Amino acid sequence: MAIWNPWHGCHKISPGCVNCYVYRRDESIGKDASIVKKTGDYNLPMKKNRQGDYKLTAEDGVVFTCMTSDFFLEDADEWRQGCWDMIRERRDLQFYIITKRIDRFAQCIPTDWGNGWDHVTICATCENQERTDYRLPILLDLPIRHREVICEPMLGEINMEKYLGTGLIAHVTCGGESGNNARPCDFRWIQEVRRECIRCGVPFTFKQTGAVFVKDGKVYHLERKLQIQQAKKSAYSYIPGMGMAEKIVYKLPERRTLFERLRKSDFRSRFHLSDKEKVYIAEKGIETIRRHAQDFVSKRLSAENPENDGKQTPMKGHPVFIAQHATACCCRSCLEKWHHIPTGKALNQEEQSYIVDVLIEWLTGECGR
């Protein structure tokens, strides 16, 4: 990885900017981060060593551009064309630009941009739902070859599935906020975006927990060195087809506690078998119904990313379907929320057997009502 900061300093424009790391760092050394200046590294892509070779090479990895400012900042309008000229010249490098100003993109690109340059990735940030709904439609409508999204600092629950479903977003990254005044990041928010990415086949990275991390209602305060480490340890990053979720550690719920929770749920507790469905079970026998359940779980739930996930279980037509909705075994998202079985992993035989046992226990209880 290489970093190229052609200018330094920025202006805060949205909630994600409140505790900006550049402002924090500059303040610690007596600098004003709101003052925007060109840096000595302005022409870094063109710098050469004594042998006449470029200092930056493809071996240095992706060139993260303008990390102590914003590439589309108004103050830098007079300098930006020079940067585009250098980026155009260095097509052997991969440039990565993160911006909160995607709405300025169209007025800031070079005349020969066309449908985008293949060696440039544009990443829009969205820290909450309001910024997501404002920035992502703009990102999707622009002529860009490679689009990514980063939700950092993540400040609330975000739904972006309708944008991911376009197939135009190549990667999503989520993470909490660092610093002494960090705002909380709830793991549930991370999980929801991850589930959306999995359903849409989009790679996902859980970058860092942030300094204040909420998990299962408990608040954790983490030192800076642990924030990236704990996110990596969770194994919640996801690349389709790589089996990464197999490393996630989880514990199945205690059965009695699970059914108590289900009974307290207004939605789950409304499901019951009709007399006709009870007769069907009696005529077929519970072992036949178990085989039906095994077949449904294997074909509709067990894949890493089941087809039409979230809509694959009918609301009627078989007693097992009713049981699946009543016990939150109807889709992979519900399995994760209620049973802790992570999305993004193929269900092993033990997990499939557990689900079938839960379904049969509910069906048996219904038949005895």
C-alpha cells in the first residue's frame, strides 16, 4: 500500500466529519486542519530515484490518494488537473480515491475521462442512512469503472441493498470510529450490511470495531491497537465463494430460551397449524415430516448464499413452512439473528440437523395443542 497526499487540510461537511482523525492529529501538534495547502508530495507519482526509476511502482500496491483531505475539495480545484495528468501518465499504478464529495465528481474530472479510467477506483463514504441515500444514487449514476463504498465511521443502521442490487458496487467496507470522543458502533449494524452484501454477492470488509463497540447490548471500550485486530479476529469479512465465514465462532442458543423468545415475539407467535395441517402430519407420520424438513433445509437454506434468500420459504403450503416462520428458520438472515448461525457459510450437517430438530419440536408441540 502507498499513500499520496497532494494536499493537506479539509472542511467538515457531514456527521462523519465531527471527530475527523486529520483534525485530531493536527490539533495535537498545533496545526489547523481547516487550512488547505499543497504538500511536498504533490508530484509523488512522477518522482524518480537517482537511477531514474519511478519511486512509486506497482509493487508498492494500491495508491491511496488524498488521505488527509478530499480529492474533490473546492479549495483544491486549481491543483486537481495536475493530479489527473499524473494519474493518466501512471497507468501502471492503481489509484484509490475516497470522497465525501461525490456530488462534485462530475465537475472535477478531466475532459478525456469518458466512462472512467480502469486504474482508478472511486469510493464514496456514507456514515448513516441519510448520507447513504444522498451519495449512493450519485455514485451509481456517474461514469466510473470501479465503485466502492465505505461506511466509516458507521453511526447508525444502514440499508443499502437496493444500491448493491445494481451490481455496480464492487466492495463495501464498514468500521467504527476511533479517538477519545468516538461515537458507538453497534455490531448489529455491521451484521446487517454484511447480510445485504452476501445476498447481493458483494465482497465485504469489517475493518475495525472503533473505540466504543456495542455487541449483544454490552459496551466495550477498546484501545486503538485492538480495534482492527478484533475486527479481523471476528472473521466477519466476506468474499463470495472463499469460505471465510467458516472461521466465525458462534454458539447455538439454548433450546428452552429460544422458544421462550419466540413466544414473546408478536410476529413469530402468530403462526399456528390449522386442523388440516395437523391431520396431514398425523396421516404422514412425524418421521416423514422430518424427511420433508431435511429436504427443505438442504435445498433452500444450506448454501452459502441461497437463491432468493429472504423469500425462499412460502407462508403456506406445508406444515414445515409454517414451522420455519414460527421458529425463525425461514432464511439465512433470521437464522443469524435468532440462532446465531452466521450468514455467508454453507450449513454443515450438524447445523442442518439442529434446524430440523427445532422445526420438529415446534410441530410436535403444535399437534399437541
